[in-house]
Amino acid sequence: MIFFLVVGCAASSTPEVLILGGSVSGGGGVGNRPDRAWHAALADVRLTVQYKNAVSPSYFLHCTERFVQRRYDAVLIDLGANMFGSRADQELVELIRRARCLSNATSVGVINWPGLIRTNASRAAAALGHAALIDVPHERDLYADGVHPNARGHALIAQRVQQHLASRSRAWRARPSGCAPATTTADTCFPSAASLPVERDRAGAPLGWQLVDDSPTPDRVHKYGWTSARRGANLTLVLPPGDVCGAVITLAYLASNATGPFRLTCAHGCACSPIRTYWQRQFQPFPIVTGQEDCNGVTRNCDGLQVTRDTAFDLLREREGECRVTVTVLSNRRVRLDGLYVQTPSEETAAYMRGHASSTTAQRRFGERARSQRCNKTRTVEMTR
């Protein structure tokens, strides 16, 4: 993972532009060098570039405030090559909304550079999110591989973005109206595997697991992950307690045609259950994650798929203190864990869980108690007795 900051040498009146992107913004196709990526050719702007390789828009929805920390005149979203999964367009619509509200920008542009997975998701999300679609020709001779633009492709993206910024410059003086102020989220984010709250043994790592950097150019971009290809190997994550008893846990992992299955288990005192959503086993698998969910009718070109995906589940603390979630490898195929996010459930989420006709007993129980703080008082009550 890397967050790359580019500051132009320009006067304070020069427009401030934020870029949220994937590997294309990181220089994919031109040696993974951000200084050769399309945004390096932009003129008359001051840039802040935030990117991570192989992530969907959902990555930027976790603790969004860490990416958009101040006001900008314009926001550019460069995730066209990463629009995998059936919810990518919905995630991008929400990212457009959050970026607009947090930055107070009058201009949000979506760069349509499709990668291996060719869909209309970017186009649809731009329309639904009332963002400008920056369409870029993408003939085969503009690609360095199946995903990334070559030098000519990067130059063409820069040209189209520059045209977009020039055409939007008049609107920068008028700030957006009708955008509700962004609320502070209660997420706890571990976006890099290097920061995961892993329970370690005396040797410094769980038996059968190791922290690796899978980046092809680790001197420029890091891609950390906790990996194991040993059947039965366990890795335990120690989750910090929140202000309420419930939490929605999101675990990011590598999905590819070579990824092996793993099981998620919650320790005694912390009850876990699948989230309540349509096609839950396909898109938010729990407790078994196969790593092959995208290869099961979602993605046509699964042989070339290698992306960071995530799954989510509900966790209910039944007593004070930390919760432990254990990841168990179920085969001798490689598993890689990339990040973790702990989110406080909203009242709307809790109401949906306890009121939905198809909710299980565990899901209704989560809905009834997720917003409670009684779990933080359990120890005190027991000691009093």
C-alpha cells in the first residue's frame, strides 16, 4: 500500500485537485512509476494523489476521511480498471457522494479506462452520481498489458483529463449546494497487512503464516499481505472493543484463480453471523471464503484475475473486552490477507437486521443488541455479584 502525494509548484490560486485511484494512477503500465503516470503530465493544477493497486471503490469507502482530509476544487476518480463485482457501480456512486461532501468540490470526474473486466459500471455510476464521465479511447495498442495503459495510453488519459479540468474551471468558484455535511464515521481501519492486529507467537508470526510484500516493484509500491499455503494454519486477529456491542467486520483478501479457501471463526464471548443481504454467499461469504467467488459466474476472465476483494460479517460482543477472529486455511493453496476494517453499525442497519422476515435468530439478536452498551458492563456486574 502507498499513498502518494504530488504537490505542484504553482500559485495559491491554482486549482487543488484530488485523485483517488488504483494501479493506473500508480504508474501501472509504465514501470509502476507514479512520476510517469498520466497525472504527472497535468499542468496548472496542484495535485494530491491517493492510490492502491488492485482495489475496488469499496477500499476508499472505509474511513474515507483519511483520503479526503481537506477541501479541493475538483476530484478525479481513476478506478475504471478496478470495477469488478456486481456492487462496484453502487460503491462508486457512494464514493462520488462522499468525495464531493468531504472535499466540498464542485467538480467530480470519473475516468473511464476499462481493464481486464469490461463493464459499463463506470458510466452508470457517473450518471447516477451526477459526476462527469471522462471517456478515454482504449484501443488494444494503447495497453501495456490486459489492464494498464502504455505510455501513449497514459498520455491520452492526461489529455482528456486536462480538457475536462479546463471545461470545468468556471464552476470552481461556486461551491456545491444541497450536499449534506459528511458525518464522522466510527470505523477503525487497518488498511495494510503490515498493520493488522495479528496475535503473534514467540517467533513473531503465527505458525504457518508470514508477512510478505507481493509488489513487483517494492522499491516504489508495497503490496503487503499475510500469507499461508499450509492446511490447518491459524491466524488470529485481535479486534479492539468499540463503544457499542455490535460491529460490522470487513476482511480484505486476495482473490484469484489460485487462491485457496479459508474459514472465519469467532472466539467464545463474541458471536458472529453472516450479514443480511441478497447473494450473501457470493459477495459477502461467511464463515467459509473460497477465494473463487469471482470465478463463479461474476467474472469472465478469471484466469487473469488477481484483485483485493473483501468479505463482511456481523460481530456481537457478549462481554467486555477484545474479540478474536481466527482465519484457518482449508487447503494447501495460498491464502493472502490484505486489510481489516471494523465499523460501528448504524441504527438503520440494526433495525433492518432485527426486522427482516428472512433474518436468522443470530441476525435478529445482532439487530436487537448491536447498538447496546451493556456488553461493556458485564464484567462490572459479575464482580458486584
